[in-house]
Amino acid sequence: MPPALLLPPCLAHPPCSHCTPACPLPSPPPSPQLYDYLKSRMMAVAPNLTVLVGELVGARLIAHVGSLVNLAKAPASTIQILGAEKALFR
């Protein structure tokens, strides 16, 4: 049996008042350099997708399905469900 993983106290127990501020911090907003990099990579990798849905949404779609090839093979109904997933399964 593998050894037990040691988790920080704020993750091992339900959040409490003294550890909530130190636990999951919101991620910082993306830097302009990161956005410029994403824009250039998306235009190089998937220019049609980038023009249709934008850099950020295109990158999220590719990341969600695993690859550009998987996204290309997916039927339109599957891509539509990916967009509605958040609203449907709350």
C-alpha cells in the first residue's frame, strides 16, 4: 500500500475561519504577454477556429477535448453540449 499523502491542513479538513484566507487563492489575471502569446499560437495552430470563436474560447475548446484533431472529429452536437455543459449540469 502506498504511503498516505500529507495534505496541508487547509486541504485536509473542511475550510475553517482561520485557514480560509490561506487556502485556494484566486488565480491572477492573465498578463498581456501571455495573452499575446496565446493569440499568436492560436493563429498559427488553428486560424479558422480563432477567427470563428476567438483565441481564448478556441484554446479552451482544444484543451477540453484534448487536441485539435479530437475537436475536428467531434460532431457539432458534441461541441454544442460542451458550451452548454456549465448551464445544464449545475
